[in-house]
Amino acid sequence: MKKTILTGLRPTGNLHLGHYFGAGQNYVRLQDDYDFFLEIADVQALTDNFDNPDKVRKNVFEITKDLLAIGLDPKKVNFFIQSQIPEIAELTVFYSNLVTVARLQRNPTVKTEISQKKELFGNSGESITYGFLGYPVSQAADITAFDGEVVPVGDDQLPLLEQCREIVRKFNSIYGDVLKEPQQVLSKTTRVKGLDGNEKMGKSLGNAIYLVDDEDTIRTKVMGAVTDPNKIKKDDPANPDVCMVYYYHKLVNNDENINTVCNECKAGTRGCVQCKKELIEAMKEFLKPIQERRKFYEENPNEVKKVLEDGTKAARERAINKMAEVKKAMKIDY
Ligand code: TRP
Ligand code: SF4
């Protein structure tokens, strides 16, 4: 029997290359070998977007189209919407007894996010909501409702998985051996740098290339990318290893071209403008099959709806069965 994968994404915006190399590629690789449940985590997205339901709703469909576009096959992957699985909300309530407020406040991922969201939670996090603080509990419910054994995530999610395992152990020690402890699979590239050289590509940082970006958008972004600051004139030799243009050539171009860029840059026989133009072409080629697949789903929104409906139905069946086991163990199976 295949093992179960459970992973999730918050629908707060389109996918960019950071998501693709950090997670998406990993999902595509794993989809053949696992029973795969992919959660569109709208309830989690609402924890810090509760005042913007339109944004969350729109992005449920956007992110699903992006995921289909990168090559996830709905015959292999169950795409489901978190809010449509009431068992997850129920489990969250039960698990909330098994975790202390202090432990949640110490969760490194939660801490980082609170400090990034000053406008929402105040300077020292004084207006943090109960829902946001508790989202790791809800994420533990996401995973265990499906007996998720394998969770492909980026390294920023590891504290959430650790918290999930703690809840599982606590539950099992009190109520009996009912829940499974999940293991992570990290992606090969866990973090993609931004065009500005920032360690992380992100929406809020304005340094991301999105899978949906058209040629003009790509051109503007690549033309503004950070190159070797010591290269002043076109024929100055430079160091490609400190240049974001070379970094992106390595992500999206073929080996032969990558070598040419590297050698010519070092020899001073390559100008940055030409180098950027070639990157734009390589980026376009790279995104072409993704954008072509996406176009199909854009033109057929009912297909997207159907993918979500079918996946949610399959997920619900699983969650109902798990809920019965949980309630029996907790002696609330009246
Ligand atoms: N927290 C994840 C993120 O911010 C999304 C997520 C929700 C998730 N539920 C999950 C990830 C379950 C792994 C497993 O991207
Ligand atoms: Fe970067 Fe290319 Fe300029 Fe070298 S030639 S510094 S790799 S943009």
C-alpha cells in the first residue's frame, strides 16, 4: 500500500519561482509514489487575512491553477479545500487541550511571522489573535485527519511539524495509539534568492518572478536584477557567483548556456545587458509549458472546480473515518 502524503499551501497569492523550486518540483516528483492529499489551506490563510475574504477566495482558484500548471495530475493528487472538511476544525478543538499557550508562543515559525506582521499584530505582537497563535494546532489536525505520514515542506515549516509530532505523542499517550507521527521530506532547493539578492524570494519583498508573469513583466524584473557591483564597463571581467542574473541562469537555463555565461563573464567578453536579455529568453522558455497548461484551466474554470470537488470528496471520506476512530478513543462516540 502506498504511504500517504499530506501537505498544504495558504491561498494568499500566486506561486512564484521560489515556491516552484522550493516545493512544487518536489510535489511533482512525489506524486507517482504516494497517496497524495494537497490541502488548499483557506482556513489557515484566514488566520492572518480574516479581514479580506475576497482575497482568500480568489486565491483558492489561482493557486489550484498554478499547481495544475506545474504538472500535478488531479488523477494522482487529491486537491481539497480545508474549510470544506469540518473534521479538521473539530480535531483542532480536541488537540487544543494538548498544547500549552507558552509552547505556541515559543514556536519559531509563529514567532517570526508575528514579528513580520507588525501592522496586524502590533509592534510586540500584543494584538495577536487566538486563531493565529493556534494555527499550528490546526495544522496538526490537517496532517493527522488523513494519517499523513510524509509531509513535503520547506525548512521554515519544520517547527510546525515538530509541534504536530508532540501533539500526536500526547494524544496517543492519553487516549491510545490512534494518530500517526508525520515525517518531513525537504526539497532539494529549499530557498530561492530574490532578484535583488535577498536570501528569500517573497511577495512582500517585491523580488519575485511569478509563474504567471508575462514577457513584459519578466523583462522589467530581470533588467532590474542585481549583478556584480564591481563590473562597471561592458568588457570588465566579473564574478558570476555574486550576480543574481547568473544565479537565475543556473535555475532556468541548460548546462551548456550556463557554462558559456560563466566563462564569458569571467573573461570580460559578455555585457550585462546581453546577459540579461538571454536570461529573459531562457525564463520565457522555462515558463512556457507551465503557462500553456495554465491557459487550459483558465479557459475551463469548471475543470478547476471539478478537480477541487472530487479531491475534497475523497479527502472528506478519509477524514470522517479518522474522526470515528478519534471519537471512540476519546470516549465521545455517543
Ligand atoms: N503552513 C503552510 C504554509 O504556510 C501551509 C499548510 C497548511 C501546511 N496545512 C499544512 C503545510 C499541512 C504542510 C502540512 O505554507
Ligand atoms: Fe552577471 Fe552576466 Fe553581468 Fe556577469 S555578465 S555580471 S553573469 S549579468
